Amino acid sequence: MNTTNSGPLMDRELEEYRNLLETPTRFGSGFTWTSVVGALFCGLLMFPGAIYLGLMSGVGMNVAATWVTVIVFSEVARRALRAMTKEEMVILLMVASAMIGGSAFLPGGPFGQLIWRQFLVTSDAVKDAGLYGRFPAWFAPAPDSPALVNRTFFDSVWAVPIALLVFMTVIGFVQQFTLGYALFRLCSDVERLPFPMAPVGAQGVTALCEGEKGDRTWRWTVFSLGAMVGVAFGIVQVGVPAVSSAFLEKPIVILPIPWFDLTRVTEGILPATPTGIILDLGLVLTGFVIPFWAVVGSALSVVLTFVLNPVLHRAGVLASWKPGMDTINTQVCNSMDFYFSAGIGMALGVAAVSVFQTVQQLRASLSELRMQRRAGGAGGSLWATPPGRGDWSLKMCILGYAVSAGAVVAACKALVPGFPLFFLVLFAFAYTPLTSYLNARISGIAGLHVDIPFVREAFILLSGARGVAPWIAPMPIENYGGMAQSLRTLELTGTKLTSQVKAWLLTTPLIFVLSLAFWSFLWADAPIPSDLYPYAQKMWDLTAKNTMILWTATTGEPGTVTLFERSFHPEFLGAGFGFSVLLFATLSAFGLPTMLVYGLARGLGAMPHGLLLELTGALLARYHLHRRFGRKPFLLAAPILLAGYLVGTGLIGMAGVAIRLITSAISMAPF
């Protein structure tokens, strides 16, 4: 594969990240019986821990659990005198990651969505919006249903919601390997984006392989160092709260979870500005890994927010904020007054910038290819694939995605007959591919996950549909951009892409069964959220309030002013769009890194609590660690250090969670 710069718009920093690891020329299969046993191991032992830590502290356990699984299996294999191959380790990582599933906000597989729904339909935000009792039965049971009162999934009222969940899970599986694969081909093979976070998994596997063979190289040393740091910090951050919650009514929290709120302290200087800090060492290590200018862009957006919010408050724009509000209430008020609309504009501006860059990049690549052919060079198709990588037909991808998207369109039309068919088709065949592509491209450039928000919502408003059903129907709207980075990681480790398809065929049904079992246990043990889960208690309430801003746009009675009408300001939307496009044009004119645009879009108006430590890590790396260890050696070591840290915190988290779950099981026993 050609590793030269294929276009004039490729930043030097992007090409540097692209070439950190050499792409292999040979590929092998990694799906074996080890993958099957690993799926059971991770699902039975770590799945409940991931759910609990996500609810309690917002700590994502996905990466940690996957690496713990790989380490355990590699050690068992070594004692059995059978060394695991690199390809087996990679697929074991994929299997373990799929088994943990979800995010830190909503962990634990598909039934986590149903737990969120049971909270939403009974929440204060829904009551304040006038939607209490107005949700259809195919979304969640009625608020006074015995299934919700008794906190159980084993009731007939859950049959239709669960059936829809199974249907959408199968659809998601198909679309991951059709649309997601096509985006990988476009962003990695054609545009040659660097995917700076992909080496986290690739180099971690390399470190483990070296350690297993007895070659204790620098990779294994760095990985072990990160793990020890993670263990030490994890004891304070998650170990003590998890263990204490097993014996006390409220957990002992040494470091504030989810953040240390300073909004009331700084309101005299920074009115209408949420302030605080997340005390997590992992953010510093993340700053080591994310490209410097993307972090700087996020930091500049925080500075801009600190300057802009007081000005907007004094000008009467942020009028909803009142002294004494905490971070969550300040964020909700600011969103309604300004950032809801400005955020839409910024996101649309980033979308326009990404499309422009892609068109220019493709034109440059095509021009270079034509010149090679005229000169009699070995130029080939931009879509050519390396031999043996395990690629499949793009025509099959188009057909598979079309069939699966059409099935979702039919299901949505059946559930919401009044929804215009035109908009459903538009969602399936225009919106989802576009947003997935944009996210894949931003992930490929800056290692970030950025969606285009509110486009679906705008379509719903234009459709004229009324009620809450259009907002919750299983519409063909997803973001499969992350699949591009996953496949890039496979490529860097020399693993056939078809191995991941086999792994997903194994884990998809298994995760459904385990998700039902463990969520049922935790929900029966205590309400979710509650005092046992401080992160979920705060963040779920904030999310519900923000969600109601939009949903009231189609549910208000005639003559009433809805939350949406209070929040949507076209002039602020236009200002956000113009700002992002103008910033990109300015940076390009002066030859500055365009990753600043993506960083600004990520941080403007967002809670700044995690950006301080992330910026600290980025500055420490660039101005001290790069000089001490060398720029490229440190860029190679940083992802391994982060992977080791996540393993260390995950080990402590799982130990604490095990004690908590065992104690709960004993207390629920009838003897």
C-alpha cells in the first residue's frame, strides 16, 4: 500500500500519525475456540462490573475489561505451553469489547436501553414537560405498570419493546459490516487518514505478544508501568466507593463523582458559566495520545466560553440562569438560551468543512493517479485492497445496507403510520451514511467522536408529525463511523477483517442473554438511578431535561410556548455555522492545523470539567516528554501507557464490584 502523502491538504501532523505503525503485508485469521471461551469469560465475570462502574462513577470499563481478558488468556496459554498469536489476541480483544458493550453513560448491552426508558417515563423532566403517561406501549410500559413498580423485565408488557430491541440489534449488526466497512475503505484506503487512536489497540497487542515470548521490550515495560499507575489511582477513584457501598447506605467517595463542581464558587466572576474539574488521571494520559492541536482547539473553546458566557448573560441572552445554580442546571439553561442553536450551527459548519476537504482530497488523489498512468507508472485503482486482508465486495455492502435500511423504514412506518415515508427514506439513505462518514473522518483525523446533532430532529419538525412517537420510533438513524477505526486497528495488527464478522456472530446473541440477566439482578436489588449510583443520578437527569427540550416541539398544546420554541434561535444557528466555516478558512489561509476546528466544535458550550487535565497532558507531552524521550518514541509509547492504565483501573474496579455484587446477592437470599 502506498504510504506517501496523497494530497496537498493532508497536514504534516496527520501524516506523522498515519505512519507511526507500518501496515502489514500479511494477514492471518484470529477467530478460534479461544474467542468462544473468552466471550463467556468476559461476559460472566466482567459484564456486571462494567454496568456497575458506569452507573456509579461514569468510568468506562470497556477497554480495561478487554485487556484484562487478553492478559488472563495469554498467561493461561503460556502455562499450557501454547503461545497465542497476535491475530488471536486481536479478535479476543474484539470479542471482549463486544461483550462489555455500551458506553460509560449507558453500559451493559441492549437491556441498558430499557433501564433508561423505565427511568425516563417516570422522571421529573417528563412530568414537567407534560408527557407523563403519553409514551406508547412499544417503547416502555406505563409508569404505573406492575412491571415498573416491581422492577422486573419478566412481564408480558415488555414483550414488544424487547422484540423491537432484538430487531434493531440484528439490523445494527448488518449495517456495521456494510456501511461501516465501506467507510473504512473510503477514509483509510482512499483518503489515507491517520486514525491516531487505532494504535492503542495495535501496540498493546504487540506489547503482550512480546511479553508472552519473554522479550521484555520497552512496550511491555511501558504497559506494566501504566497498569501499576492505574491500580494505584483506581483504588482511590473506584475501589473505595465500590467496596464501601457494599456495607454502607451511601458509598464513601474520596474524589468527587462525577466532578468537583465550582459553578457556585465562580459565579461572581463567571456568571452563567459551568465550572468544575474531573479528577481523573486518565484524562492526562488521554492528552498524551490525542493530537495536540485537537486538544488546543478544545481548550480554546473553553476559554471562548468563559469569555462569551458572561457577556451573553449581561446582554440578556443567557437570561434563564440564576445565581446559585449548579453545573447541570446552568448547562440546561444555557442550552435553551443559546448553545442549543449555536451548537447546531457549529456542527453543520464542521460538516461543510469535512465535505469540502474530502472533495479536495479525492480530486488531488485522482489527479496524482492520472499523472502516474500518463507517465507509465504503476498507478492502480484508488479502491484497490491489499491481498489477503479479508475484504468483501462493496456491491454486497450496498445491497446489504439497502435491505436492512428498508426493513427499518417499514417497521417505523408500521409503528407510526402518520410519519411521512419520504423522511424515513431520507434518514435511511442520506442522513445515516452522511453522519457516519463525517464521524469516521473526524475519528480518522483527530481521534474524536463527533456526531452532527439535531439534523434528525429538524426533519421530524419539518414532517409535521405530532406527539412523542416520532422521537422514539426505531428510525433508520445510526452512526457507524466508529467501525472505520475498528477495522483500521485490525489492519495494523495483520488480522483478517472477516475474523471480526465471525466474532460478532458469536457475541450478538450471547450479549442479549447476559444483558437481560445482569440488568434484571441490579434493577431488582435497587432502583436505577439512586443514591448508590451518583453518576447516573446526575447525568441521567441532565440528559432527560435536555431531551425534553426537543420532544416538546411536537407535543405542546395550541397556544402554549414549548421548550423547543424557547430554545431555537435561527440567528444563533447561523452565527455558529459562519464561525466554524470562517475559522477553517482562516486556518487554511495561514497554513495552521485544521484540527483546531474539530477541537473547537467539540468543546464550545460543553462542560469544561475534563478539558483542564486533558490539556495538561497535551502540554506536558509536547513541551517536556517529547524533548526528553524524543517525539516519535513518545508518540509510540503513549497509547501503550494509556492502555496499561485502563487495565489497572479496571482490575481495581472489578475487584470492588465483585464484593458489592456478592454482598447484594447474599442480602437478597431468603436464608
